[in-house]
Amino acid sequence: MNIQEIAKTVAKTDRELIIKSVAENTKYNANFSQHKGDAINIMYSLWHKYFPTHKQDINCSSCRNAVVKFWNTMCEEWAKPKPKKNVKKTK
């Protein structure tokens, strides 16, 4: 599966939650140089919901960074403008 396919499979309510958590974590990380606990917990719970076979340990700093990077990438993918469909104008 590639990033575009994964981006399409995430439910809209989960997307909103992820976008909010990523923004909150990014802001917190800029101020305190560490991840925000609530945001990380949400990102991990959604990670395990969508990827149950790819376990990530919340106590492992490399795992935390990987999960955060993945959700950041997903947020960038969702933020991309969608291509417009070619619609013929009728006269």
C-alpha cells in the first residue's frame, strides 16, 4: 500500500482527530522539545487501529518518532488540493 491508498482508507472522523493531534503535538514540541502525551496516545491508538500487525512501543523513542512522522506525512497528503474533475459545460 502506498501513502495515497492509506490516506483514502482513514475515516473522516479519525482524520480530523489526527490532524488536531498532530498540530497540537507540533506546537508543544516546538515549545518544550518533547511530545505531548495526549496527542501521542491518540496517534498510537489510531496507529494500532489501522495497522494492528505493525506494533509500535510508546516507550521507544524511535517508535514514537516513526508514528509521529507517519501521521505528519498523512496530514500533508490530506492537505494536498484534490484534482478537479473534467466537467463538460453544456450550452
